[in-house]
Amino acid sequence: MNPTTRRHLEWKFSQVFGERSPDDEILDADRISTVEFDKSGDYVAVGDRGGRIVIFETKDGKNTADQHYSRNQLEQLDYVSLNHPEYRYKTEFQSHEPEFDYLKSLEIEEKINKLKWCTSLSGSLFILSTNDKTIKLWKVKDRKVKKAREIDSPHQLLSSENTLLSEKSFMNEQGIPSFANGNHVESGVNSIFPSQELRSKIANYEDTAYARCRRVYAHAHDFNINSISNNSDGETFISADDLRINLWNLEVSNQSFNIIDMKPSNMEELTEVITSAEFHPIHCNLLAYSSSRGFIRLVDMRQSALCDYSARIFQDEECHGSRSFLTEIVASITDIKFPVDGRHILSRDYMNLKLWDMHMDSSPVATFKIHEHLRPKLCDLYNNDSIFDKFECCLSGDGLHFATGSYSNLLRIFFHGGGSDEGATIEASKDPNSIKNRKPLPRSRRSSLSNLTRGFYKQGHESTSVVDEYSLNSSSKLQHLAWHPCTYLIACASGNSLFFYHA
Amino acid sequence: MSTVEAPLYPIAVLIDELKNDDIQLRLNSIRRLSTIARALGEDRTRSELIPFLSENNDDDDEVLLAMAEELGVFVPYVGGVEHAHVLLTPLETLCTVEETCVRDKAVESLCKIGSQMRENDLIERFTPLVKRLAAGEWFTARVSACGLFHIAYPSAPETLKTELRSIYGQLCQDDMPMVRRSAASNLWKFAGTVESAHLKADIMQMFEDLTQDDQDTVRLLAVEGCAALGKLLEPQDCAARILPVIVNFSQDKSWRVRYMVANQLYELCEALGPEPIRTDLLPAYVRLLRDNEAEVRIAAAGKVTKFCQILSPELAIQHILPCVKELSLDSSQHVRAALASVVMGMAPVLGKDATIEQLLPIFLSLLKDEFPDVRLNIISKLDQVNQVIGIDLLSQSLLPAIVELAEDRHWRVRLAIIEYIPLLANQLGVGFFDDKLGGLCMQWLQDKVYSIRDAAAKNLKHLAEEFGPDWAMQHIIPQVLEIANDSHYLHRMTLLRAISLLGPVMGSEITCSKLLPVVVNASKDRVPNIKFNVAKVLQSLISVVDQSVVEKTIRPCLVELSEDPDVDVRYFAVQGLQSIDQVTMSS
């Protein structure tokens, strides 16, 4: 991938999960609310508004037939990028259920606000997930199912060394084998249950994974949790709500420490809220959080137990030229991300994507304009609340490419050193055919567009309808996305569909 | 299973339950693993039960935890120390599971077994296990490995010892911070088994690496062990190698590290001679007492008395006392509370003059603190000052403080002060108590909060014990008995509670003449709750009064209650009658 750094990338469609035909109504519960790759990129997890978490894993070498197919397909498209991973469904589970807080008469949605992968240990996957109030730690483990061959052999039981213990049951009438411990199948399969035998045979080919809730970190937030972030020490994590940030130990679910509290004693004096918080990827003591006033504060947890005093404040001074009610709203930062090296911070507000250097707090080192064309329409956007839409951002593993979402299912990708106009724009489409009918360019929605073609594309687009550009139908917003940690692969969510693009 | 004989049947059930779907049954079965093993015999335990348990590593954490614990005491059931090594296999798997408490327990059990094993087995079985874990793919194995080196090391031959030291060195530089943390917190254990030459070279090198780790959490665990490590070294080596690290740490950028130093400094002083304490540790400690971070000051303030005890009084007055003055005015209430809980202990160290001159003003200002915990902490240690300066100097300021606490709007504060009343009574003496505090004790009996009323009743009992029945007869009983006419039934219930507590202290005579009539009278109360409490109190008084009184007064009353329309009253009355019968029969 080295030769491709610091330049424009050719983006291609890779995969889609949950594809819809245009007529399909999306259930609100099916809408994806967060996407996250694990550290290795072998897994990607998706949370939705219905409180479910779906995990996809890379197809590994075993699945040869499938890979041949994709390879052939790829070779036609591009010879260079053969090695991008493809994913397949692994498992899904219900992480949160709708709840009702009787004390505050408050309904708590099951929607997964954020999820984060924890360091995996002993072969299991660990995921932290949160809704508005409660954080949960999930363990996803592959069931080890003994080879069906062992079960087929009738001699196995007799010749086993563990004659006593391998006997299926001392109580003759209890013939039901225990599946609570996956590897007990060998000791218990009874010919009365042929279906189970069949099931375990199948299980040889498909790993079955099951998820178990390990810990629940509850009752620590008065406001809605907007982000969680793991510390590089592998021991702690933070959870941020609108006004406070709490520090937890992964192993202790009954206490947390409040490290940042922005709640004024009188709520009428409230001027800003926390919108996002993230730990530095290397330095366990550094923590960044963004606010609705457009500040990014960097905090050193070594300085003090209560981190009200920030080490640095990143603030775009240019933004303070012409102040108005609307410009203050659009200044609100919706997402911040650290690159792997921790030198920069990427931030997204309503209008722009900004890259900050940790050594320069007066202005961003690069600003990519995303929604400049909406500036005249801010008033309309305010009236229908679209101005409060929160778009996420992400960076490539090398920290040189950045991506964010926009309306009309557009995915915008930029590179370090390139300007706002040099980025790529991709439309994450729900159904290729319907788009084809609408637009003359057959592959425009998938492949990247050079300046020229994008101009063309834009023209074509504008001719259809200007309103379409920021269609307020919430199904056409691309808000959640994540970048594969090692390769140029982006996963982005639109409605209930998850699209993968690679370069 | 025709071979299973009848006596083995319960065992068969237990074994069956090891595989049951219900976690509670599996847990029960694991808890009785030793019974199963005894029934199976040593051979079959070794050849069948242990291999079965080795595979059973995918269970719920609770079951695994129980298993890790049971296996630690399993040596007798597998045939004694010569077979102890068969237990290593299941425990090795448990050392790699993801749940920390299971791993810790497995390591603990392995250490228990390892310390019994024969030298030969340790070399051939235990050490390879340690090496396997240390090279484990998952960091959980490597974390567990760190806690086993001190068992494997002593019996290892020279070449193996070198290898073990180098493996431990690698663990100290592991990629995963969790492994480095484990290495840091186990270093002092391992160091205790290493020869002094290697201790100075290899171990100290590891220690120095850990103290320079990027991760705060690793550095602070290194501090935690340094006092223990220091005790292993000669004082001059300790001064040369550990002291600079500690002095450095006391100025670390991270408050968490400084906090740890503040907590550990005293222990470290014990390892060092008086000279380095004066020149290096005292300035470091004074810095910590004046730290920017309140948490650090809390930790440091909590050690102020201990630290003064190892210093000469002159040094304490010169260096520590000024800091204590500052801390007593600290902006953080928690710092002041931490100081208040120990500062009284400084009085004996400083002597009478310095205490009256310097400490007394501090006590007095803390006694007037706006934060109730601070005042409570001072009052709780009153006996220590009393020994040095006597109570007279304090009593003037003490009274307003106590009264204010007694009327605090937080019931937990009121509860805390009630619990100190017997101590105060003891220190202040009868005269002072009668004048000032007697009224308060009665007032609490009618508090809004049950816990306070209950504590107040217990308090009366303690006072009666403290000052004797005669005093109680004069100062407590009349006031208490007045409550019998209170219109509030909860207050009348408190009275019953107080009587049941006071009865045994006051003795048979006063109980019969004063207390019992009130109780009997209360049995005619219109509230059933009072009536069944009467039944309960009567039951408790059976053992206090004479047999004749029981028959003449208590029994008729209970009989009457046992015919009450209320079912609860009848229940407790019958219970009371039964215990009368029991007492009668046994005597």
C-alpha cells in the first residue's frame, strides 16, 4: 500500500450487507447506529437502533471457492488491490433491551450509541457496547464442538479411558447431554437424539459463536452517553455523557470515578455540552473531548484527579469571524478520532472535516469542506432539525486518509495534503439497478471520481433536484463509518445496510 | 452402570451433576470435589477425575473459580506429594482463562501445591509449566506466569535459574501493559528468592526498567513493591538504589504515582536508616503534604502520625507541624477529614508543651469544621489527646461541636456521634455528662429515623454499664419511663426496646420494681405492634427476673396476649410461653 499513500485513491465497491430494494421500508430498529473494526481488522461489529450487535469476520483461506470467485471478479476491476479482506456474517446478539426508569419516568432506548472492541484474550472477542445509560461488556466465544466422527463411533464410549466419567449418565433416565459446556458433546450424545448428532456434524463446518454478557456498568450517568473509549493500558475505559466523563476499570462494574464534570450548579448557565471523548492511542494519561462550542480539549489525567483543567484547547479561531446563532450551532463538533500514532486529531463538525496537529492549537492544519453548499440553506436545515445531524469521521491506519459521511448517502474521502476538492465522493447505494436507471454513469456510485468526472457527476445530480442533495429523508444520511486499521477499506452504514469500499 | 455399587450412588449423582446444565448443581458438585475424589480413590482420581477436570475449562467463571480453589487442597486426594504434579494440568488451563479472579485463584493454588512438591518434580514438572505460561500466546497466561517464579526458582539448577531470570526480565518488557503490571507487582516475591548477587544486578535492573515504564499504572505498581524490595537489600544498597527512585517518584508527573509514594513512604522508611530519612525522605514527604492534588494530600495526611513516630520530636515540630497547620485549613474537606482522623495521634509524640501550644489550636479549628466528618474524626480519637493534655482544655469547644453534630440533619452523622457517646462519657466523666449530654441522649430516643432511635436505646445500655445501675436509676430510668405515655406508638416501641436492653444491665430488682410494670401496662396498648413487642420483651426478660416473678407477672400477661384477636400478637405470645416452659423444665 505504500506507493498509494499521500495521493488520490481509486475506490471500489467491495461488499454490502443488508441490501434493500428501493421499495423496502426500513424498520427503525434495523437502522445501523454504529460501526467499529477491531484492532486487527479481522472483525467488524455493527450496532443498531434495535439494540442488536452484529459481528462480521474476514473470510479466511479455508473458503477457497468463495475466494476464487471474488478474486476473478476483482481481477477484472483492478489488478493491484487483490488483498483487501472480505467479510462474512459471524454472529449477532441482543445487547440492550428497552427499559423504563421509574424514578425519573424516563424511557431508555435500546439503541446502541457506541461500541468498542477490547483486547481479546484467550481466543474470545470482547466488546463494550452502550446505549444512553448502560454500558455492557460482552464476550463472544466460538463454541468448540467435538468432531462428529467421535460421536459416530460406537466404540468410543466403551474404549474411553475415562470409563466412569465418560459414561453418559449414571441416572439412566437422564439422557440429555449438556450443551452448556460445548465440549461435553462427546460424553453425552444419545442415539435417541439424532438431530443433535446432525447438528454437531454441521457445527464442524460452521463455527457457532455465542455471546455472553460479562459485566454491566450501570447507574453512573445522569445524561445520555455519547461515547466510550478504551485506554491503552488495557485496564480502564471512559464513558462520556453530555456533561460528565467517568473513568471505569473494566473489571469493576460497581464503581467509577468522575474525572470531568461540566455541569454548572445552575443548569440555566449551561453553555456547552460534551459531544465526544476519546483516549489517546498510546499515552494512557491523555484524553481528548470535544464540545458543542467547537472546542477540543486535551486533558492530562496525571495532573489531577478531577480533570476540569485542560492541558490544551484546540479551537479554530477563524470560526469566530462572523458569529450568528446558526454558525454557533454548526460549530458543534460531532466526532473526534485519533490516528494510530496519536500525533493528530481528526474532528468533524456540521460543515467541515478538520485535521489538527497536537502541537498547534490555534487552527487546524487542514480543513475539508463537506457541506459548504448547504450554507445558504442553514435556516431551513435548522427548522427541520437536520442541522443537528451528527456525522462521524474516521482515518486510515497510516493516518494519511480521512473519511466522513454526508447526505444523499455520500461518502467523502480526503487525503493529507490534498484540498477539499481533491477528495473522492462515493454514493453508498442501496440498490445498484435503481441508481443506474437514475443516472447515466454506470459505476459512478462505486468507483472514485476524479475532479473531472465528479464535476460531471455533480452536474448530472444537480439537474435532477437540488433538494435531493441534502434530502432530509433520514434514510439517505451516511453518518456512521469506520476505517479498517491496516488496509484501505472503509465500512459505512446507511439505513440498515453496511457497505464496504476498498482501494 | 451395573458396576456402580449402592454406597457409591450419591457419588454417582455428584459426578453426574458435574455435567448438569444447572450451574448451581455443577457448583455444588465442584464444592464437594474432595468427597468425589475420596470415593473414587487415589488412582481413579488421578486417571479419570483430573483429566476430566482438565477439559472442563469452558464453564462459568463461578464454577472455574470454585474448581481452582478446590484443586489447591487436592494433594492428599491424588496420592500425596509424589503425585501432586497431576494437578498442574487442570490448573495450568485455569491460569489462562480470561476472568482475573479465576486466574489469581489458580495461581494461588499452584503456589500452594508447588511449595509442597518434591524438588525433582518442581524441576521436571513445575518449572516447564512456568516457562510454558510465560511463553503463552495469550497475555492471560503470561500474567499468571509472573506469580509463579518465586516457587520454581529456589530449587532450580544454576542454568535454569539463569533462564528463569531472563524470562522474567522479558516479562517485565512485555508488549501488553497487563503483563508488565503483573511482573511489577510480583517482582518483590521473586526477588525474595533470588541470590543477593543477582538481586543487585538482574532484579534491580528489572526494577529500574519498570520504574521508567511509559504506563502510569506499571510505574505505580513498581512503587508499591519497592518497600518490600528495599527490605531485601542491605540498607546502604537500598539507600543507593531504591531511595533515588522514590525521591524521583515523589515528584512524578502523575498524581497517581505520587499518591502511591505517599502511601508507601512510611513502609520504606523502615527499610532505611535514620540518616536517609532526615536528608531525603522527610523533604519528599513534606512535598507530598503540600502536593497540588488533593488525593495525594489525603494519602499523605493519613500517614502523618506514623511518620512523626519515626522522626525525632524536634524534626516533627520543625518540618511536619507547619504542614499540619496548612492541612487543617485545606480547601478539600476530604484532606481535612483524613488529617482529623490521625492528627490526635501526634499528641503523645510531640509531648505536652508542644501539643498545647501548637496542636491544640489545630484540634479546635478542626472541631469547628463545617464538614461533619472532620469533627467526627476528631471526636472519635478523643482518648488520645486526653492522655496528654486532659479533657479540660478541650471541653469548652467540645460541647458545641457535639451538640451541633447531635442535631445534624443527616441521620448518618447523628448515628456516628451516638456511637461515640459512651467514649465521650468515659472521657468526660459523670459530672460533665449529666449537665450537658444527658438531655441529648433522651432526645435521640424520639428521633424521626429508626436507626437513630435504636442506636439511642443501645447507647443508654452502654451508659448504664459505664456509670452503673445507681446512676442509671437516677438519670436514665425516670426519663425513659415517661415515654410510656407518649402519644406516638413508635416512641412507645422505642421504650420497649430500651427496656429489653436495660433490663439485663439493671439487674433483677430494678427490673421487677420499675421496668416490668411498665411493660405489663403496655400489653393493654391499642396498637398490636406494641403488644407483640411486649411479648418479645417479656420473653427476653424471663432470664433476668426470678422464677416466681415469671409465674406471677409474666405468664399471666402472655396468656392474655395469646388470646389476642391479632394473629402476630398471638404468635409471639405463644413463643414467649413456650420459652417459659423450656426454662422451667431445664431448671
